[in-house]
Amino acid sequence: MAKEIPETSTSNSSQDSTSGFAVAETYEEKPVKSGNVARRVWDSFKQNPNYHITQKGVVGANGQVFDVESAAVATAESPLARKLKGRHLQMIAIGGSIGTGLFVGSGKALQQGGPASLLIAFALIGGMLFCTVQALGEMAVLLPVAGSFSAYSTRFLDPAWGFAMGWNYAMQWLIVMPLEIVAAAITIQYWNYPVSPAAWVSIFLVVVIGINLVGVQGYGEAEFIFSLVKIIAVVGFIILGVILDSGGGSNGEYIGGRNYRDPGAFNNGFKGLCSVFVIAAFAFAGTELVGLAAAETANPRRSLPTAVKQVFWRICLFYIVSLLLVGLLVPYTDPRLIGQSSVDAKASPFVIAIRDAGIKGLDSVMNVVVMISVLSVGNSSVYGSSRTLCALAEQGQAPQFLAYIDRRGRPLKAIGVASVIGLLAFLAASERETDVFIWLQALSGLSSIFTWGSICLAHIRFRRAWRLQGRSLNELAYRSQAGVVGSWIGFLFNVLVLIAQFWTGFAPVKPQYGPPVTGASARIKSFFQAYLAFPLVVLCYLGYKIIYRTPFMRSKDMDLRTGVRDLNLAELVADEEREKASWPKWKKAYKFLC
């Protein structure tokens, strides 16, 4: 049982004689001996004595400079605290990525593609994400290691690709942190308060950093509350939207499918649909955090499958149904959809629909939800970037000081780096704020696409290795409902999104209001704002591969053992199957879906 003030919280690896797996054992947390509160708090920040990292430049057993085996052990034995509970994971999975991409970004998508393109693109991207998260869930339940998907790329694809994906993902969240803090300050301007944005930036930075300094349990509780607010808001909007579309508004006017007829279901043709694909992909960013959190979950074998399955319902209910109603209630020709920035709450189709209904005060409530969503993403950005940087350092792929984990299981120095970069949010008071953040965002604009594609490809390679090494699918604690076919669909769909981003970046759709992008200089600028991350990822991969001579991982050589947390996994799975056989049909159906 976890104590209030732990001295250590870590894991080690041992060989289980019955299963043949290298099993990650959990060290028991020991209470700090007598002393005042200040002393105990001070001691909790001291380095965990059980951490270890892969040394750079050490030749491994395979004769390569990068030691894949040591890297796998380092991530498996990471002393991160394992305090996330099932309810935390479920809320992270259900509401973790609901933010400005849904509430505000959907307005831009509606304006560029029309209501039908909005619905089609989000549904297809949602289907791709379902396959991706299922693949991630299968690997994370078996191997709940630090770094998750970047570590899987190192183990199942190529250490150089794992390096590129790890830094790509960390860079995404490091940049999102100041962007979301600025976004939260911008939402305050909805009420025209005469307060400098820098003051709000200071308040929000303290809140977000403070939550993450509490530890992973603080992050989990905050996300539980944030996600609950977002879920209630979306469900409330869906109920209100049905009433308004059916003629239950203040003027009693029936709307129905009028906006699908005039101004129409589509805008800007096929290119409009492709541009919405790109926006939809960014709106789903953060869905994969549930896999990253597996390493800090008390019992991922029990909690993670439920959380992974609920991603499907989040996609259907919170995205598809709510955006269907948005398309019915707000015409894509509405000039209010063109906001001053990507986080301008006045451009939110949710807020516009409520204001058009004439319901006083409810638009301010929706704006509060937008602000909470922004803070939630900012909170997740510190968590995601710090854990990824720490895992990279443990594998010898980042500066060693980032691997520092204290006795409460917090990667303090990685959190510190994320916090320092968060100070860029004070550019909100600068005249060059917009230009700076556009180019910062361009550095990681394709991060999620690369991450999701890598997850699917790693799962395909993992399944091949599992089969060639003579293991049965029945030995897996959780099996992807989409299977390998789903991973191929997810991988190919991510490639298609990259192609769509290339096209719409070089030749963007003609804006409904304002001048079109013409001329070589304007097109090149637009392209690099959309595609700058691609050459950076390629440079990271090729540079690391040349310097460290990393191998492409062969299926027969892949490590499928290090990091498995459960002893006698085959027996546990067999016991669970016998328990499932005794369930009534309604429970079997419920557990299959949820």
C-alpha cells in the first residue's frame, strides 16, 4: 500500500522462471522516518537512488554504438511513480484531447470545407485514431514502459527513428505549452477585461506548473476534473443543439438540414475536404497520452483496456454528434467563423450557435469551458513533454540531467525545462506574438501524424516478431480489436494526411474573406508553415543513424520480454478468460464495447 511520503517508487527487472519474461518488479514505497514536514518535503526532491540511464557511446552486445538492450532495460526500470488509477486513465482517454481543436478549430474547418466535409473528415480521422489507440493499447498493456511509443519505435523499428520520434513528440508539447497559456489569456478577452495579457499568463503558468509539481497523481486528478467539465459541456451542447435544430429556440424556428441546402454541404470541393482532414488530425492530438500514462499506472493490465475502448465512444459522441449539430446550426458562410487567432472563442461555432439562439449568459459559460479546455491541454503538455524527455535521457538519447527523477517519482528537471520554455507565453504582450507562434507551431505541426503512423508501424512489426518468436496471441493480456489490419489502415491513412498537408500547404484553399495566397514567396511561406516539421524529423533520423550506426530491428532479434510487469502472465490471462466465460451476455457485450 502506498504511503503518504514515499522515499522510493521504482522498479527493477527480474527473470520469471515460468513465463520466460523479464518482469518489472515494483519496489515497495518506504515511509520517511521521523522529521518535520519541511524536512520530508525537502528530502522528497532528492534524486531517486534506483534510477539508471543508457550511457552514450557504449558499444552494446550487438556491436553497435547504441545499446538497444540497455535502452529497453532503462525504460522498463524507470522509477516514475505508479499512482494513476483506472478513473484517471478513463478520463484522460475520454476527454484528455478535447480542447480548442474541437471547440474553436472546428469553426475554421467548417468555413473551409462545409458541414459535410467537416463530418466526413472527422469521422475518417476518428476511425484512424481508433485503430491507432487499439494498437497502442495492446503494446502498452504488455509493456508499460517509460516513453511508450517513442520507446516502441526504438525497440521495434530503429533506435534512430525512436530518437527522431521522441524529440518530435517532446518538441510538440514543449511548444504547445506557451501556445495554450497564451490561448487561455486570449479567452479572457472575451469579457473585455482591462488587464494586461501578461498578468493572466503569469496566473495560468503558476497553475499549470504547480499541478505538475504535485506529481502524477496531481496531474491525474486535475485531468479528471477538467475532462469531467468538458464532457458535461459537450453533452449539454448536444442536448441543446437537438432542441434548437428542432425549433425549440427563442424564435421557435425549425432549422433542420437547411444549411446543407443553402449555402450547401461542401465548400472548396475536394481541396476543402483535404484541408479539413489536416485540421481534424490536429484536433485529435493528445489521444495517445493514455499510452504514455501507462508507465505510471498502478495496474495497466486492468485499467488500460477499458480506457482504450472508451476512445471509440469519445470519438462518436463528443466529435461526430456535436459536429453534426454544429453543421446544422451554423452556416459555413458566417463571417464570425474567421477569428483573430486559432484560439479566438468568438469564432467558436459552439459559441456562435448559442449566441444565435438568444440564450443570454450561456455563451459566457461556453467560453469558460473553452478556457478550461485550454488549461487542460497546457497541463497535458507539461506532462507529455517531461515524460518523453526523461525517457529519451534514460535511453541516452537526450542530455543525462533530464533523467533526474526524485523520490516522489517526478522527473523534476524535465518539468523544469518545460516550465522555462513556457515563459515564451509572455510574448503575448509583444507586437510580434503572432509571427513568433506561427513559426514555433510549424516546428511541430506534423508531430501527431508522425507519432500515430509510428505507433501503427511499430505494432505491425511487434506482431510479426511475436509470431516469429513462437508466441501465441492468447498470451497477450490485451489484443487490439482492430488487429494488424487496423494498424495498416491507420498507417496508410497517416500517409494520406501527410500528402493532404503537403498539397494544402503549398496551394491552400481560397479564403472566403481576405486575399488568396498567390505568388512564389507567399506559397513558399505557407508551405513551410505547414510542413517545416518534415525536414526536421528527417534530419534528426539521418543524423542519429549516421553517428550511432543504429540497426534496423529484425523481428527475430526484437526484445519482447524486458518491461513485462506481470508475473505468470499466461496464468493470469487464463484465469481472466475463465472469469469472462461465467459472465452473463449483457456483461460480455458491455465489456467488449467499454
